[in-house]
Amino acid sequence: MKYLLILICIFWELHAGLHYIDTWQTKDIREAFRENVSDVNAILKRGEYTKIAKYKTDIESITGQIKTLSIANDNKEELQKDIALYTALINEISKHLQKKAPELEKNHLHILHKLDAFNKRIAMIGYSELSENWRQLSNIKNSFIKQPRLKLEKEFDAKWSAVVVTVTELYLDEEIEKPVLDYLNDYKTYFKEISDAYNSAQYSNLNKVKPLSYKIKAQLELLAPNN
């Protein structure tokens, strides 16, 4: 009887230890995938291609860890299928972006670094129609990067033209007008670069990434090792 009790205690301690390991692994995978999604956003939205190698290494590690989890087979198979689709999408999209927009990170940083000075010039001009058109143009660009669509691409072109026309019709001094128009031209060049790259990668593929990553995150959050 004494030995039986000892065996039972050992069994439960072993079971509890394995349960703890699985719980820790699940938590670790969740954190790793969240970081992976952050890296993917940097690659797809800002052209930080130096993060591609890390993304690939991390997603391989995540895939390997999922195989070792003690979870229901149906849940594991669905998660593995979604991770495989996610990986294939990112690999395909990043390949097109590197080919079509090799300077995307540099151009994004150029636009970002000059944005504050540009906004100050717009505020200094003090024309409400110009400020509003610029705000709308910026919002269109941001919406396009979040969810690229042909409609937004056309809206950007129309609104950009409206902003440029407004600036030229104000007959500003050259020292004010020139840097404003220069920035707007750089802004359009940047948008054209990213829209061409997104077109090459296909809008439909880009628009699958966010909902799929949300689905995987939700699956990982709900994972509970079998008791």
C-alpha cells in the first residue's frame, strides 16, 4: 500500500510537471508569434527587409514547437495548416516587395524624417482647404497600407492632384512653395513605389495576412494542454 501511494504521487508529480512544461511552451509560442507579426508588419509596411531572415528562423521555431504540444489533433492540424499558409503568404509577398520596391525602407524614412517640417509649412501657410486636403491625402495613404485597394489608389491620385493645384493657386513665394511641392512629389513617388509593389504581390494576398494572423493569435490564446 505504501509503495502504491508513492507510485501515485510520482505519477501526479510527473503529470503536473508535463502540464507545466506544455503551459509554458504555449505561452512562449504566443509571445514568439506576436513578435513575428511585428516583424512581418515592419517588412511589408516599411520595407525592413533585414528582418526577413529573423522572421523565417522564428516561424520555423514556432512550427517546430507546435508539433511538440500535447493538444487535440484537430486543433494542432488546423493551427499547422494556418501557420503554413501564413508563412507561404509572407514569403511570396516579401519576394515581390524586394523586387519591386528595393528602396522602400530608405524612401519611407525619407518621407518620415521630413514630415514634421512639411506639416509646419502647411500650418504656416494657414489655408484651411490645403490643410484639409493634406489630412485626407495622408489618411488615404495610411488606409491603403493597412488594406490596399484599387479604389484607394485612385483616391490618392485624385487627392494628390487637388493638393498640388491648391498650392500652386496660392501663388506663394518660391522659398515656401518649392519645399512644399518637393515633398509632395517625394510623397507621390513613395506611394507609387509601394502601390506598384503591392500590385505585384496582389492586393488579395496582402489583405489575407491580417485576418489570418488574428486567427492564429486567437488559436494560440485558446490552446490549453490536455489534462
